[in-house]
Amino acid sequence: MAQIGAETQSIAKESALSMPEPPAELERPALVLNARTPAWLSDKIAGVAEGKAPLWWWIAFCISFLTMSMGFGMIAYLISTGVGVWGVMRPVMWGWAIVNFVWWIGIGHAGTLISAILYLLRQRWRTSINRAAEAMTVFAVMCAGTFPLIHLGRAWFFYWLFPIPNANGIWPQFRSPLMWDVFAVSTYFTVSVLFWYVGLIPDLAVMRDRSTTTLRKFFYGLFALGWTGSNRHWNNYERAYLILAGLSTPLVLSVHSTVSLDFSVSQLPGWHTTIFPPYFVAGAIFSGFGMVLTLLIPLRRFLHLEEVITMRHIDLMCKVILATGSMVAYSYAMEFFIAYYSGNAYERFAFLNRALGPYWWAAWTGYACNVFVPQLFWFKKVRSHLTLVFIISILVNVGMWMERFFIIPVSLHRDFLPSSWGYYIPTWVDVLTYVGTFGLFFTLFLLFIRFLPLIAISEVKGVTAHADPHHALGGAGKGDHS
Amino acid sequence: METLLILGGNPVYSAPADLDWERTQRHAKTVVRLGYHEDETFALCDWHLPAAHYLESWGDARTGDGTLVAIQPLIEPLFGGQTELEVLARVAGLSPTEPLEIVRETFRGLGLPGGFEANWKRFLHDGFLANSAARTVAMPLDWPGAVKGLAAEQVPLPDGKQLEVVFHRDYGLDDGRHNNNGWLQELPNPITALTWDNAVLISRRTAAELGVKNYDLVDIQFGNRSVRGPVWIQPCLADYSLGLALGFGRTRTGRVGEGAGFNAYRLRTAGAEQFAVGAILRATGSTYSLSCTQNHWSMEGRSIVREANLSQYRAQPHFAKAMDREAPPSERSLYPNPLDELRKRNLEKRGITQQWGMSIDLNACVGCGACVIACQSENNIPIVGKEQVKNNREMHWLRVDRYYAAGPALEASHNDMATDDSQALEKWIDDPQVVHQVMICQHCEAAPCENVCPVNATVHDDEGLNVMVYNRCVGTRYCSNNCPYKVRRFNFFDYNKRPIEGHRLYLGPLAKKQALELELLKLSKNPDVTVRMRGVMEKCTYCLQRIEQAKIAQKIKAGASGDVAVRDGAIQTACQQVCPAEAIVFGDVADPNSRVSRLKAMERNYSVLEFLRTKPRTTYLARVRNPNPRMPDYYAMPFSEAEYWRGYEVTEGKLPSAGGSAREPEETGGGK
């Protein structure tokens, strides 16, 4: 060891004398193309939320709004009539609602991962995508949160799940994973919103300063909290952001771990496995990045943001999908191995039944989309082919939905006593409620891109050549900082 | 004929088809009818007298052996109905016409020694008259004559072109008299598990030969008469034989029975009331939905119902324990059992600690389902209608599971991965064995349902009951998902308040309620039991209200003596009370001398899914078969047992005593 250390030191000494220029192929591609100036970035990004909304936005918004209204109609029907309007039955007491809940929560993982973990890891490429991904997270968690609320038999008593002091002296049951869920999801939502908002403050000030109407000036000004861009503001802001990133990081891992405990704490073969927390977190990041790609690929085209959300960003996200997809594949394989290795006949049956039983199509759609399809990202040709990436990003989320489906209802439908086995079929209300949450999600997302800068302007400026003191275009002029 | 008097019955519906009763009865100038309901016969009578229900009536009867029994009313007639005795007395111009007086007169006519009033009171108290059975006489049987007579009977053999039709009274609806009774409509048939419908029962081979499958609507033509019904492939049925249940397809019944099944009486002629050969089956091309409460037939080699042959039982009395699965190694919990704490506290506070438990003897159980109805009536369990049953949403707290076990020869034809619909096409169902198992809340000591409820709506009480707090339940349904026995029932709709027929449950608050009937229906509810609303989970309580009544009664009796322990046998659960085979026994498991404790100490005792360590308070006594070795269907071990031991080294009829998943009974020794 010592010898190697000494060798390295001597090499370092030598190279300090004459530093050769790195070869061109090792040069990192710029994160903002064409050496765009900070002013161009402000105009470009803030411009999306200014002026008249384009026609495509209005069409998309109308469709989303109608879909959302239909979803609320479904919820009204559900609550006035009973959970029986869904397809849930014995033994499958949790159906689409919980599948959708876990699916949406999973999607809501990418945002905080990108903004918190990648921030701590100094991944500068995150700046072009973190704002939209965080917005996606907040909206996805809102969609997710709807389901546990409305799936209750008596939804009007949902507040009994919160530890509210009451005259009866009855507390929630803290041993129940559903209880942990309440805390995990609400904490995650609160911190995600805070994080998103804190990151927005400098950009809100930009929007305020660019406003031409008093109304806009007032509201942007209100939420910009008097930001002036002073050194002290920046100093406080950076610290707050770092603290929030530190707070959010464990949450990224804990939320889906807690959600997975809903299943692994139970006795049911197919649910009762210790691998679930990491398996669910990997799957969540996998699906979250899938959704970020699904959203950003069309957006960068429609809004002409190809210079800010570059092919390099897409390439990196594809690599994250490949990595997490492989983790998911490993988890699938391990589940089957453990089921076999346990020697428990009930466990073995549950997994055989998952792959070969009446719901074989769900399992194989899931395996195809989550295991085989992402492997295509090993090829650079695929990663740089936008249409293919877009299709795969959608397939990832189809696959992840199927994964939740084959874990939740499929494990339930054939459990311990064959006398109570059944075949679960969703109803039209199940389907339309799920479609309705897409309406909610896209309504909120479209409003977001209309009113807020969808890329963190201040942060993305920080990764340009203009912000790099060592660069020829850098603030210090000649790059002479030694 | 001047006047036709019809007492009870419903001949327009149930008389042999060739009598054409509808027209025949018009030969009388006036038709007077005494009946319960406004039914098919009611519509064609000139006078209809409302009949009193037998539970509202005085009467007398003789049992099969001739013993005289008393029929005593339980309730003042609700609608001023008349009994048959009363109507006959009036028609015959007798006096008195009061049914009670008539019965007393008859009793007086027996001329018993002693005072009449004393005898009468004794008769009512006992319910029967002692020593009134008929004398038995020895009758010589002419064996050769009987054999010759039977041989002379020419019965054509059925085949694909002339099928045999077997008429049987429906298990729940009888001859159709209970057609408008929701409890009986929804009672699963003990073998087919069908509800709300009858079906054309047919064997797998015959169905394949005729090219029909489950749910196909078929016409059965017999002479110039035909009926239309759905096909149900029934395991174990003889080939070329169709089973048709009577009692369905009523044209004029209440709103419960309307539209349930088809009327098999239309094929049934005088002289061929039980069976007839010569029917033709033709598929119509359309299908019909049937609601069955048990979709999966095979036990999949799991040790749920445990059975052995008598010889095996003698060789190894602990055969049921040998079928225990390997449980997790830990015997002691990290934390003290809160139940032990409760018991200790209870012991200190009240000086007693009674712990409730149940034993169900599978050897005695015949799967009749009386317990299902008793439980439904005791615990205000709603019916949910055909559509909901089809969706596995029936509310029965107590269900009778029925499994078919495949014989070793045909076992290979079973595909456990296939959909439930394809079971009916598998060969093994031609010759299975059938087992039944009563399944209710097991009142686990370590109940998996309890720790997953986020609002503490299902908890343990200090007498070991797993209790459900309805008004705390928010309906997450997690408890049901985590219940390995799937005995929890969820109110998906307001079954008690909203009309269930048609699609009207799905109309929610927009569906019109039947206000008038609901007033009457209130009488069917047990005032000691809560009626549950929608969105709430429910399940067997071990008839908690009866336990409480017994405890209160004992406390009153004890007075200052402080002897508040409820006597063994003082509490009978509803299912236990009606069980004709006395298969269900309930009592205090903390008292080693109680009947239930002694049953649980038997070597046949086992818990279902014991390896999960849920420690159920409800345990089962394994079943012992006693097949005759000289019969062609003799097997060394019951089919279900052979299914379980498949893959283990098992010599003829002898079980492994250790190794594999089997362990010495001493090791298991039940829950701690």
C-alpha cells in the first residue's frame, strides 16, 4: 500500500510540472449548449410562463381538466354508494386503489432524489430537470394520497388515522403499517413541497422583476419573500437548501420503504418478504425517472428547450433507469429464489401462481417491461434515439403498474385456504378513478408550467460556462485565478 | 264437484305437469285455499284464507316412531292467520273451533290415567308424550320374492340420446315453499355451493360428449315438455344423468325469490316424480351467470381438513399432529404477551379468568349448513343478493367449506395453476372424495388482524375473544387481507338499508327503499346485536351477546357468594345450538375439565395453519373414515391425506412419524 502511495505521489509531482491538456473525447459536454448567456436563459425559461398560452396548452388543459372532473365524479359516486362500486371483494380486499397509490408514490420519488441526493452528490446535470421533477413529485404524491383516503369504507372518518387528542382517549394503533404510512407520506409531501418552494424563491423574484402587470407583480412578489439577490440572501438560501436536501435524502429512502412495509409486515405469501424495502425504493426511482422522461421529452420539444435539457441529460437519466431496472430485476429473481429456498409450500405456490397462475399475463407484462426493456439502454444508439427513449419510459411505468398489480391483488387472490380463493376484476369505476388522477396530475402540471419557471433558472445559470471562473467565458474574464 | 278446499301446498306450481292442475281445479265451482303466500295457486282461487305460520299455531303430531308431540306457538299470530285445524273444524261444523281447544280435546280423547290438567301440562312441558311410540312388530321379508320383483322392473339405461333426469327437492327451498326466503336462497348448497339458482347438474364426461360447459344455457326436452336452465358440471355425478332441483322458477313469489332459477316441475309427470329416462339436452348458444360461494375445489394438498382411515388412526392416533407444518423456531416472544397480563389482572380483580374457545369435530360434521343459517339469524347478518355473491361478497360469518380431493389415479390431471373455470374440465373430478369444514373466526390469540388495524378497531378482550369495534372501524380492510382464514366480512354496501335486488345496490342513495317491508323486517333482527352499516368490517364474535347474558345471569345467581364463573355448557353459540350432529362445542378453555378442554385434549385435535403461530382458539378434531376394505372404492388412506403426503415416503396407510414436515406430537403440543 505504502509503495503504491509513494508512486502516486511521485507521479503527481511530475505532472504538476507539466499538465497536458486533456484529450477532446474526455472533455465533458456542456450542460447548456451553444454557450448560451445567462440573459438568454432567463428569457427562455421565464418566457414559457409569460405571454399568451399556446394552443396546445389550452387543448391539453381542457382535456386534463375534464378528466379530473370525471375523477372527482367517480369519487363522489364511490363515497355516496359504497366501496362495492369497485371490484374489490374477498379475498382481494385491496385492488386498483392501492395499486395506484403505490404506483403514484413511486413516481413521486424521482423529484426528491434528483433535487436532494443528486445535489448532495454534486451532480450538476440535475439543474436542468430538478424543478420539473420536483413539481412532478408533489403532484404525484397528491394523486397517490387520494387513494388511501377514498378507499376507506367510511372515508369521512379518515381523520381517525391521525393522532388527534380526543375525549374518548382513543389513539391510533401505532403497530399498524398503515399508521406509519400516514406519517411517512405526509412528511414526505410536506418536505417535498417545502424543498420545492425554497428552491423556487430566487426564480420567483426573477418572475416578479419581469412582471408587466400589477397582479403578477403582487403575487410573485408575495411568494418571493422580498428576495433581492443580496449576498446574505444567497448565503441563507444555500444553507437552507443544503439542510433541506439533507432532510429529504433519508425521506427518499424511507417513504417507499414504509409503503412496502404495508405488505411485508403481513403474513401473506407474496407480501411477507424482507426484501421489500430496497426492492420498492429501487422500483420507485426506476418509475420516477421513467415519468420524468415521459414528461420532459415532449416538453423540451414543444417549448424549444433542447439547449437546456440536452441529449446528455436524457442519456444520464436512461442510465439511472438501467441501473435501477437491473436492481428491480435482481429483486424479482431473489423473490423467486427465496420462495424456492424457504421450502415453504405456501410461499412456493404464491410465486408459481404469480408467474403461471390465472394472472400470468400481469406478471409477464411486468417482467417484460421492467426487466427486459430497460436492458436496451446498454446501447448508446437506443439512449440517443428520442422516440425509443420516450416509448421505453412509458413502458417502464406500465411495467411498474403491473408490478404493483401482481404484488397486491395477485398475491391476495390465492392465499392460504383454497376455499376463499377468487378472481379479482376491476369495474369501470376503478378504471375511471385511475384515469381521473391523470387528469388531476396533468391539470396541476400544466398550471405549473404556465405560472412557474419549469427549470431552476438560477441553478442552471450556475452550471454554464459563464459561471465558471476557470472558463474563458467565466466571470473573471481570463480564467486567471491561481 | 262443488267446492275444492286446498289446505297449504301450492299445486298450481308443484303438481305433476301432466295433471295440468291449473285447468283441472276449475272443475270445481268454488276453489277455497288456505295458504301462507300470494303465490301461483292464490291467483287462481276464488277464496284465499291466510294461514297461520306453524310457529304461530297450536297442534299435535306424531314422530316417525309414533311418539305424540305437541306443536306450541312461539308468538301471537302476526296477521290473524288461521291454522288448518281451525279451518277444518269450521268446514266440518265442529265445536270448538279454537285450535288450542281442538288439541286439548284430542289429548283428552287419549284417556290417559290421572288428572287431565296435570297430564296436559306435563305434555306441554316435555314436548312429547312418554311411551306413546307405536309398537314394533317383526315382519318376515320375502327375499327371493323381493329379488325377483326388482329384477322384473325394466328400467331403460340412459345414454347421450336419452338422458336420465333426477328430480330432487332443493336443499334450502324444499319443494319451493321457501322460495321467497332470502336466507335459504343465499344458503350455499352443501355440495355444489350454488346460491340463488338451480342448475342442470351434469357429469364432466356427459357434458363433454354433449358439447356443453358451465354456464351454457340448455333446453331439456322430455316428451313435449321442455325447460331451460344453465349447466353446472358436478364432480362425482353419474354419467348421462341430469340433476334438477325443484323449488325454483316460481312465477308468483315475493321480491326475494323472483327470477331465481328455473321450474323443473314442468318436466315432472305423475308416476315419474323422482326420475325419468328419455330427456334430450340441447344447447341454446347463450349463457347464464351462476353464483357459487366456493370457486376453488381442490385443497391443493394442504393440511386444512385432516383425515385418516380408522386403521391409520389406531396405528397412530396423533396422525393429525403429524400433518403440522414446520413452524418458525422461536418459541418465546421478545415481548410479554399482553393477554397474559390481562389474565393476571382479571384474576386479581375478579378472582376468575374464563377463556373462551371452541372445538369443531370434523368427524361429526356433515356439512348441512344449519349453523350458517343459525348464525345469520342470531347475528343480524344481511343477505346480499345473487350479484354480490357472485362477487364473493356474501356476509355469512360462518361458512362451510367443501373440498373435493383427487384420487391417486387421477391426481395428475389436476392443474393447480389453471383458472377456476377450467377445473370442471379436469378428469380427477369424476371420482373425488368430499370433505366439509366449518370455517369461522378462529379467535387467534396472536391475531394477525389486530396489529394491522390503524385505528384499533379490532382488539382482544381479556377473555381471549378477538372483538370487532364496529363504530371505530373506518374500513381499511387490511385486517381481512392479513387474515389467513379469510373469515372477515366487509359491508361493501349498505346491505341492511338499501334494496339488493337487480342492480339497485349500485344506485346508492338514489335507490328507492321498501319502507313498508322494512318495518316488518325489523322483527327479524336480534335486538341484542348491532346492525352494521356500510364500510365496516364484521366477523364471528363467538356469540358475544350470549356470553354476556350468561355472565349476567350467573352474577345475579351468585349474589354475594361471588361465584361468578359461568358454568360449563351454560353458553351455547347459535351454531352449536342447531348443529344436529353436535359437532360444535364451546366453552372455557382455561378450565381443564370443561367439555371443550377435554375435546381439545384429544389426540385428533389440531389447529388450521398452526405453523403461522396465530394460536387459534377454534380448533378442529380430525376426521376418521371407516371404509370397507371389500368395497371397490376402498383406499388405504383418504384422498386428501394422500394429497398431503405426496412427495413423502409413505408406506401403505402408515404415516411418517418424523422428518420432513412431520414432527412428533410431543414437540408441537399446541400454543403456549
